[in-house]
Amino acid sequence: MAEASSTITTASNLPTELDLAFIIDATGSMGSYIKSAQENMRNIIQDIIISEKCLLNVALILYRDHPPQENTFIIKVNNFTDDVEEAKANIDLASASG
């Protein structure tokens, strides 16, 4: 009689996935702080990649003033991506205005 074998998958064997959304005030009053915010977001992403060893999905949501102060956007959503370089590029493109 052949022996049966089985594989048990436990939660610790599964890849960990983390969804991280940054919501940023991109109004004109953030002009002097936006570079610091970008640097901190990039550092947070890097720290998670190094320490958590997980699949990281990053979204960036920017909000600005309503017209007439601002005519570019009120809310800009960069959807979740697991492409860290794309997420960092989205962060680098963020600017304060309005």
C-alpha cells in the first residue's frame, strides 16, 4: 500500500503583502515641505522593503485646493502598484501648488 503525502501551507509560508497608501497635501502651503515629504516617503518604502521582506503595493494620493485657487486637479490618484520604481517616480513628480 502506498503512503499518502500532503503539503500543509501555513500562514507563515505565504508571501506577505502590504498595501501602503500615502495621502499628501499638495496645496501651495506645502511648498517648503514637499521635498521633505518625498524623501520621507522614499525612506519608508526602502525601510519596508529591507525589513519586512514582503510584496509592497504603493499608492499615492495628492489633494489640492478647489478652483479658482488651483486649476490642475483637486485629487490626483496614483493607483496601487507593486513596481517600486514606478511608485518612487510618482513620488518624485509630486509638487505643491494652489
